[in-house]
Amino acid sequence: MKVICRETLEAIINEIELSDNIELTSTTKPVDLSFIWEAFENELTGAKLKELRRILSTKNNADIKNTEVDIILQELPDETKRNILKQILLSKELKDWLQS
């Protein structure tokens, strides 16, 4: 009896996992966010860009990352910040996403 119950439970779990995977892949479509990083590439110096990439890719806790990113943003001239935001907001990718 235990063997039959175990096999039944395993079959149910497998079916649920399979249906969850199917639903996720069919209802979500990948979003290409490279246009956001491109705005930073276009405006930041190589050193600042490397520093930002390092901060974003480390496994530091959120508070440390927040502080480090804040420092970088504070050091940027206002015009650079505006240019980054304009490139992101006026991008074709964001427009397409908003219209979907």
C-alpha cells in the first residue's frame, strides 16, 4: 500500500511541476533590458561603468549596494543623469513595452 501511495504522490508532484513549467513558459515572455544598460554605456566613462557593473553583480546585501550606487549617482553631473534617463524613457523598447 505504501508503494502505491508513494508512486501516486510522485506522479501527482511530477504532473504539478510539469504544468507549472508549461504555464510559466507560455504566459511570460522574456524582456530584453539591454537598452537600459546601453544608456549607461553611452554616458558613463569606462571606469564608472566598470565600477557600476561590479557593484550590481556582487552579492553584497541590498543596503550596501544601494549606498554604493547612490555614491556613483551623486558623483555624476546632472546633465549626465538627465541624458541617461532621456535615453531610457525615449527608447523604442520602452515604448513598445508600454504599448503591449
